[in-house]
Amino acid sequence: MKDLLEIKTKHKLNLDSINYLIYIIKTKKFRKNINYVSDISSTIRRALNLIKESGNKKKWFVVISEKVIAVSQGRSYLIKDINPRIFARILYRFVRKNPYGIGLRSPWTMELAIKEAGITKIIYASIISAITRPFGIKGLFYSILGRKIASIDGPTKYSIYPSNVSAKLGPLNPEETTVKIQKEIIANSSVIGFSGVVILDANDLGRDVLGNSTNIDNQIIEELFKSNPMGQSDEQTPLSIVFF
């Protein structure tokens, strides 16, 4: 497998009088890997060597797309291997269409959601959402079911293979995973100013920090990635290194 690694773009932002420099890194395709913490940490260390700022005393942290973590943990499935049951085939039709992702608007992702949360909770959330929506109250479905269900996503034609024919769950234990990756980076390299790791679920509609081992507030990180610079189609840029 070609181990592609390059700086794709660079973004400068000022937030609350602090200057941030965000490097978007193009990487190889990540796959299911029992040693994913070591693999991702190694990729981060090598990416750091490409960046001139890494030689000064600036603080920095890493932002990783939640898709990389989920795929590496084996939580992505080819849709041909998912067999939606009757409830999944019925309930997905009531999910609103979203131009920036599938979400649960497919029988395959709904089946994953049912397996993850249980049919009782899915039906309960669906009923509450249906009752409150006419009153202008939106988002209760995912509020009830939580981040794990909100992170489920399905195949889109603009994604690279195999994401274009797969459905995935959100990453398992994202908070713990950020700590593990941080420890792995520190243990295997000499790093100056390293502030931690963030796992981010982002698209053109919004951002959601799933795991954060830095001391930086989640809202600040979500604001920094408001423009979704890592993309969500075929960019193959699931990694960012942020200096400040």
C-alpha cells in the first residue's frame, strides 16, 4: 500500500486574540488495524517532520477525523454485508434528508443504529421527534440517542472507496483513544509543545468534538474547524496539526 503523506493546505486563523496555524495533511487510506494507535501515532510523527513550525517552541495539537478512528477500529462495514431488518427498512424513511451526508437516512445505517442503541430507544426517540417537530423543536432524535448514534454515517457517491460502499458506526471510546494516541506519540518521539489529541466529527453542517485530551475548550476547536478544512469527500485529508 502506498504510504502517501503530504501537506495539502495551510490555514491561518485568529480566535480570541490567539493566532492558529492549521496544517491539513493528506495520508494513506486507513484500514482496520489492531495496532491502530501505533499506526496513527506514527503517521502523526512523520507528518510533523514535514512542517517547519515543528522546530520552534510553539504549542501544537493534533485533530483526527472520527472516520479514521472508526475505520481503524473495525467499525465500518460494506453495505453488502449489512442485512437491514424490517424495522430498519421502515424507520429510515422518516429521517430527514441531509445534503451533506447520509446519517440514518438509509436502511443500512438505521440497522447499525438499532444494533447499537436497541430498537426500543430508537422507536422512543422517533416518536418524541415526530411529536415535537411540528412545534419547531428540532434535533431531539439525536439528543436522545447521543453522540454514538449521531456519528453513524453511510455511503456517499463523492467518498473514496470503500467509504462510498460502506456504512460506519462512530468511534469506540473516543476520549480514551485520544489519551492513548497522545501517550504513544510522547513515548516514541521527542516532542516540544505537544498539547494533545482531538477526535472530531465534522461536515459542512457542523462540528462535534468526540474526544479531547488537550486543555483547549471543545467550542474553540469546533470554531477553528468551522469551514470544515479537512473536507468530507475524496480529499483523503483526515489529519490536521494545529500550531498556536
